[in-house]
Amino acid sequence: MARRHPRSSPPRDGVSDLGTVPLASGDATDDDVGESKKVGFTPRWTRSLRLAFLKGRRRTLALLLLLSAIALASSLLATRAGRAAGLRSAGPGGGSPDKHDGAGEMLARALFEIPLPSSVDELDELNEELSALEPDLILRWAHNLFFGGSGGDARRSGGGMHPLVQVTSFGSTGLAILHILFGSGMLEDVPVVTMDTLHLFPESYEFYDTVRERYPSLDLAITRPSRYIYSSVDGVVPSGTMRTREEFDGHHGADLWKTNMTKFTQLTKVDPLNGYLAEHRTEMWITGRRRSTGGERSDMEVLEFEYNVQDEVDADEPFDPGKGRWKLNPMAWKTSKEVWNIIRSNRLPYNPLYDKGYTSIGDTMTTGLPDATSVVDATAVDAIERSGRFFGDLNKTECGLHSHLKRVKLKKEQALANGEEDLAPPMLDCGGCADLTAEDFESSVLEGAADAGSVLIIEFYSPWCGGCQAFAPTFRRLVEHLASERANVRAVRFDVTESDVPTVGGEEKFLVTGTPTLYRVEYPIEPGKFYPVKYNGSHDYSSILEWATARSSRRRLERSDSDEYN
């Protein structure tokens, strides 16, 4: 049977149906600091520990002692009001957690017995446990994996090796994580990496110094785009890093972010970060990503494995460190409100742009004030938190196609290897649109050529993609509107997980690098002609409706046979 995630959404109001444990005062709301709140603490956690012990990691006596200790700890924690015990992130005054609290330490030691998973099923089970824990414990678990904890066989950073690092742009969630690392004494082992794209706000650059002043022991690494030179022997090779925006624009053009956002991101973020992680042999990096910000993040887990090679994944060894590294999202189940409660309760410094209304801060040209109309359901603060990012004609809410398909394939292979039924994909209602297959795709595209002036809207999607799931209500609304108001506009969709995007007339007419991707196919007066146009705007309903129903220009309808689209 298909595996079902234990929780379809984060606990609301700090309450879960899985049990109770007092929440840190640093996570409480502004008007209830010090009061006892509750967060999920699940018996499944002890089940995983029991399985770990049964695999030979401890004797039966140790198992019984541990289970008794957990039961005692749960009782102690449940009766303490206003205390964070071993689970809290940091005290209201910004101090470190009480690392010597007996109950919290017993829970932490028990958690330390859980190793990294070696199969997809083990990863799913581990994520069930991690989803019920506070970020402090998640981070301590990760730290213990690489450094052995207090008195353990530590794999300390040395010789340029940094097995565990935090990667952050010093947004609100990254700052909360940074403070937890500091308060728990882990920051001395965990370097912090931030990416200078050379296009940041002046306030963001000034904030580097603010962070250094707050955390004097901080080991801060700043990555920047590489400078390339031509060698008659080796061709184009990197030679140091660029230092200014003017230098970058001189090499790549000031409008690269407009004309090729993928390349811009690759040059300014992806390549510099991957270079650092590879150089320092990083095995796991910590991010500030959260489910509540929506899009492709809405279904992410606390622990993920990110592949960095194009090779086929071995189902028997899916997490080969030579093919990728672990990504830890300790705040995955937290909300914006909870994150800001940590910042305010501990009086942490933050980027002054937040006080000007920004909710997510990146490059100057791709960051704007949030807009509640840019999402379908703007009933929560988290839903619009990242709506100010990549504004204008940019859309960066897709699931990367290659990595996404690899994850889906791996999960299916693992299910079959375990003798389970083939995983059934989530059902995304599209309001009665036609689902195209590889067999009828070409004929469906060419069908409109007989009806001059008609338009075909195609969504390339994956039912497994979080971005597609978040976009589904918008696409359904579009389909229903077109069916009732626009007889000349049809809407269809194509599942890219079932087969590659088909060619039309033997040519690749549709370039799909992520999902969801929208194309508008226009049919001019000339018989047999069609012009596919990719949508590059934001995924809000109004923008897409305007694009889908816009009248084709006469110039496009009267293009000659030499037109680049056909």
C-alpha cells in the first residue's frame, strides 16, 4: 500500500494529536511568554528507538532502562509550565538552553542512538519522528552524528573538513537556527555559509557585521561568483572570485537575471555553494526552509537527500555520499509566527528591511514588498511570506524536473523492492480538463490547427510535485472559467512523470525544466501552423487568466513559413 505521511499539515496553535510536551517559552506568542503550550510528542518515536536497539545497538536491559527514562521524561515535561527543558531553543533572554536538565538529556541521548537512514523506508520513518521534535533536538541529533556529542568519538572539523554546515541568507528562520546553534554550544563546530550574489541590498551587507558582533565565535564563510580567465592550455578556468556587481555585469551583462534566471542563479548561488561544500567535504547542510511558505516546500521533510550527479540512483544504496549530500530542514514544521517569536523573545538582531515591510529578502531586483493577491489562498501570513520574491516576470516556484523525477522513481523502486503495491499518485482535480498521454499528445496539439484563432493551454505537471499541488486550485479555477466563458480556449495537462515530453512533427516544441510549466499554443490563419509560447509570469490567477485569454497579435497570426516557432 502507498505510504501516507503521518501529518498533512503542521500542528495548529501549537497542538498535535500525538501527545503533549511543553513548548519553549521562546516559541510562545508575545502575550503568553512563560505559559505552557503543547507540541506533538509521539509514541512512534520510542518505536523507532526500539527498532534501532533491536538491530543490535544496545542490549535488552539498556532498552528497558531507556523506555523507562523516556516515560519519566515525558511525565516531567508534561507537568512543567513555562519551561523549555531540553527541547527549547533558547531562553527569553537569549541564553543557552539548560543542557543539564535531566529529562531533556535523557531524551537527547535516546535520540542520538538513531543513525542516518540507508533506505527510503527508513528515511520516511525517521522523518515521522523528526517532524514531532523541536528544532533544538533535531540540530543536536545532527551535530551528534558528526561530532559524537559531549565526550564521544568526535569527528571534529579539521584539515579544511566541515561535515556539517549551516547555509543561510540571514533571513528570519536562518537567524533563529543560528541562535539555537549558538545557545546549544554547537556553533563552534558548525561553520555558517552565506551567498553573496553581488546584487544584495546595502542593508544586507551591513547586517554581516551585525551578525559577527552578536556571535564573536562565528565561523562565517561568504561565497561569491567565480572570476574566469582564458588559458591557452585549459581553456576557460576559474581564477578567484568577483568582488563587485559591476565586475559581474561586465562579464555576464546587467540583464542576465532577466534573460536567463537559471544561469544567473547557477553563477551566483549554485556553483559557488557547491564549490564550497565539495571543497570542505560537507556531508549535511542546514537550511531555513519551511513548509508553511508554500509552493514546492509545502511537502518537504525535515531530512532530505539532494543528488548532485546525473547518474542513475542505485535502489540498494540510494544515499550514496558520492552522489549527493543530506539537507536538514529543522524548522520545516514551524510557522513564520513561531520563528519571529524566537527572534523577539531572545531580542535577536535582524535585517532592518523587515521593518520596511519586506518578508523575504534576496537580490535588489528580484525582491519586492509582499502581495497577498499573488497567491490563491492568502488567509495566512506564511502564504504571502515569499510572494515578494522573484516578482515581476519571474517564477521560481517550480520543482526542478530532473531531481524531482529521480526522487519519484526512487520511491517507486523502493516500494516494489519491499513487495508493496505500486505507489498511487495524489489526485489533483483540474476541473474537467483533458489529461493527455504520450500517445495522443501530438494529435491534440495539431487538432487546433484546423480552427484558426483558437488557443490551447497546456500544463506540464507532476502530481507528486509540491509546487503543482499548491498550483492545482488555480489551474482548476482557470479551466472552469475557460469552459464557461471562452469557447475558443481549451485547457489540457500532461503528467511528466509518466513519460518524456513528446515531440510534435519530430521536433521538440516544448521545453520543460520544472513543474508546473504552462504553455499557450496559438493557431494562426495558415493551415497546420501553431506557435507555442511559454508562460514566465507569476502563478497568481489574475496574471495567468490575462495571459491565457489575451488576443493573439495580427503580426503573430500572419508570420511566414520561416517563423522560428515552426
